[in-house]
Amino acid sequence: MATSENWQLFIHNGRHNHKKVVYSHGHAQVARLTEEHSQKIFNVVAKIKRDWMQGRNTVEEVLHLSAERGYTVFYRNGEDSNVLSDIVVAHPTSIAMLRTWPYVLIMDTTYKTNKYNMPLLECVGMTPTGKNFTVATAFMCNEQATTYR
């Protein structure tokens, strides 16, 4: 017998009083998608994206949505090609905040964050009260000094 201030527990027989459950509902192994179902889901999502993007590729979609939503966008193509090499995206409110508080600007680059293996540059400003705000986000072809110009 186990007791506490409000409860008492009596164990008369420590063995189970029922047979083992044979259904597998809710078990992780059964809940996994089959390869066929995974492929069907992938195809449906891809079709929705194609329809939504109206024939635009990923880069064109970024440029389209940025313009549609009022973002400031700067981009540069490669010197010898028409392939996008760098793109910077900033919201107008972020630009206004940077003009108000231009004293602290932190820049950091993250690698291997996208299928194009382009470094992701995040520019963050800081208000006088210590609050951070995103100034701009950029995908760059590399981190050489000429890329930052």
C-alpha cells in the first residue's frame, strides 16, 4: 500500500488484467507515409506552387512578390551572363528605421541555407532601447570585398 496526504493506492495483483492490444493505431511505424503517398503529396504541392507562381521561376517570383509588397530590391547579374549573382531585399519600414537609428549595424552571413548554395547575409540594426530590427536580407554569390560594393 502506498499513501500520501490525500490518496491511498492498493495493489492487489501486479499483473495485467487484459490481453495485449493487437491494433497498431497511433504507433510511429504505422503512422509513416509510404513512398507512394509521399510522392503524391510532393506532386500536389508542386502543382499548387506552379499554379500560384503563374509560370515564374523562383527568382522571378521573389522579384515579383517584392515589388508587389513594396520592398526595395537591388540585384546584380553575373559579369559574363544573365544569371542573378546577388539580390538584396529591404522593407520600407526597415529602411526608415535605419535612417532613424544608423549607429549600430550588425551583418552576419550564413552558409548552406538554400538550394543554390548562395551565402545569406542578414543586416540587423539596433534601436536606442536595445531592440533589434532587420534592415535587409541578401543572397550573395560569394563573400569577396567586391560583392559588398
